[in-house]
Amino acid sequence: MTTTTLDHAAVAGSGTETKTKRVLLLKPRGFCAGVVRAIDIVQIALETFGAPIYVRKEIVHNSYVVTDLAKKGAIFVNELDEVPEGARVIYSAHGVSPAVRDRAKERGLKVVDATCPLVTKVHVEAIKFAKQGYSLVLIGHRDHDEIEGTQGEAPDVTQVVSTVQEVADLVVPDPNRVAYLTQTTLSLDEARDMIQALKNKFPNIVGPHSQDICYATENRQVAVKNVAHGADLVLVVGSTNSSNSNRLVEVSKNLDTNSYLIDTADAIRPEWLNGVDTVAVTAGASAPEVLVKDVVEYLQSMGYGSVDEVEVMPENVRFGLPPEIVQAIASAPPVNR
């Protein structure tokens, strides 16, 4: 199991006693299907093949998850040259460029690809547009692992933009042959503004058939938008390098509701709660539920006796495992009981 569900007592609150201080626990929150799949891949690989298992970059952007998997025998590396020749390596959920895949072949590495299928969709679109002769504009954050991988599919024709001003400064060979794609974990509002700026600058620009921002990123942002107006404070559980978690903080602040990104409950400062009657709690797509539970328990200890789960929309997406892992499970010797 890769998630921990809040117990009934925590969600139900403290009986019939009326409390003025309350917690709104947003749903959906936390792990998305791509993150569950990626973590499962590492855990199954460790159980099937044994430690060590090498992982290029953080499997997902959450320090708790990475530390937990490292304790179980996963070794996280920045580049493939750190992996012994012929060893087994897992690509993170954020994807890799063709150059990385080529390097893995050169070193004879046994690869298991944990790239989120929704990221793979963007890679396929980049390849398609490049083959059709388009200049490609990739909306996202340059230093993010996902952007590095996607840009690597067509580096000679791809430009990355992170702001509306950068859109205004774009120069392309043919303004009538331009396509755009986006990082999967952007702010919906931020992406909308940049896409509109691109359309204004390049009226004939084309884009993906369906938006690249993933369902989980969208759903968590919509949940914050629905609840932030009724809260005095929004706490987002997630690591500082998690793009989608940072976007949740931005969404809340854009609605004039104070918000903080916290890795764990220990990061909460008591002064944040001064004069705060209602705290909304959510979690980025790579943050485990056990950390959310810790936050709720801390808030209860600070007098927030009522905890109400607010479900904005259902979320039931699941992704299958990659063939390398499915085959490994099928060929593994039976466990003696």
C-alpha cells in the first residue's frame, strides 16, 4: 500500500460538541495515479529484484517518499553515469529525454520506465509536432525535470517560456507554423494566460487535442478554489520542489487567502494560527496521506476540534504497471508460506 487513510475519528471530528475552530480537509488531495504507479514500481522492483535499485532523479518530488524508499534500498542518482554498468535503473515519474535513453543503452543498463503516462502523452505530442515542421513552444519551468525531458524530444525546434513577457519576446522562423505544449503541473490560470498570449502573437498556432495539465493538478486546484473563500488559512502539504504543490499555494494566495507550503506538520508555525478559525488542508499530488494525518492531528491539538472532509469531485483514475514490472512479477518464484 502506498497511502494511509485518515481514520474515521479524525474525519468525523469530536462528536456533538460545537467547536468554533475547524479544519476543512479537501478532497481530492495527495497522491495521483501517476505517483502511486511510480512508487509502486520502485517498491515492486525492490521486492522482486532485491536492493539496490537505482533511480534517476527523485522518483516523485516529495522528500518523505524519497527518504522512505532510500531506507528500503533505492539509490537515487542525478545522472546515469553514477549507476554501475549493467545495473537496473528506474526513470522517475517526470520522464527523460532521448539522450538519457541513449546513454542507458550505452551503459547496458536494465531500464524500468516509471514515467507518468500523462507526461508520456506530452512527449508524443512534441515528437509529432516536430516531425510536422512546427516550431514548438513549451510552457513551463525550465529547471523542472519534466521540462528537461520533454524539451529533449525536439531540442532544436523547442523554446521554453515561463511568463507572458517571454511569450512577447519569442522569435520563430515561421509565425504560421507554431505549436504549443505545457508542463503537466502548471497553474490553470497561469497556463491560460500564456496560451492566450501565444494565440494573440501567433493567430495560427496549434496545440494538443486535450490540455496537457493533468487531471490531478486541475482537480486539486479546483478544490482549493472552491474552499479557499471559506477558510482563513490554507495549508498545502508538499515539498518545496513539487511544482503542483507550489501552484496550490499560489491559487490560494491569488484568492486572497493566506497559504503556506509545508513538508510536514513540524513546519507549521503557531503564529500562523493566530486569529484563524478555519484552516483548509490539502496536499500536492506527490504528498502521502500519512503526512496529511499528522497535520490534522497537530491542528486538533491546537484546538481545531471539528474536521470536515469536503469532496469537490470524485477521482478514480488508475494506471497500469509497465511491462518490465508485470513480467518480473509473473516470473518471480512463489513465496513460501
